[in-house]
Amino acid sequence: MIQWYVPLLPLLLPHANAHTPYGTRAQGHDALVFSCNHHFPRRRFFDTVLPKFETLVRSFPVPIPSTIALIVDDYHHKLISQVCPVCLYRTLKREQETLAKGLDKKVVQLQSWEL
């Protein structure tokens, strides 16, 4: 099985400092706030948003299981270094569509994710 590694940070935030945390838990609040202005109550993030992200990315035509595992693990850390899962999914979706076309895989319409 071929596993693809997609360098996420350069695709998402080319101007960002690599040491800047992109998602942080709001101090004194039970929420996760991201630099894209998306924010989620902690319970909703872990009960709904993160499982939906996992389901959507696992349906990609070019599997990236190791990348997905690392990303999801990072969302469970105290300080999150990933961008929000909704924005990340949108970027990965575009990359998957490009990869699938280049590999002559059957082009499938990947699901959009709007909040």
C-alpha cells in the first residue's frame, strides 16, 4: 500500500512561523479557538467535529492513514499545532482531488464540509 505524506503547513499557512501554535484552548473557557476564527465548544469538538473530520478524510481516494493518525493525535494535545479540522479538510480535499486525477483514479466527488 502506498502512503502519501502531504506537507500541510506550507499549503495552509505559507507565511506562518513554524513555532506558532495554530489552535489553542481559550484560557478560562471550555472552547477551542483557531486562527481562522473557527471555534468550537470542547465537547462539540471531540464529540462531533473531530469524528466527522476522521470519517471524511478516511474516505479519500488516495489513503493517508499515517498522516490522519498523526493529525488526530495532535488535536488531543494540550497545545494544538494543527489548523482547524474544517479548514484542514478543505485543503486536503483539494489535494486529494489533484492526486486522484494525476494517478488516473476514478474521480469521485468528495463531500464538502460547511459549518
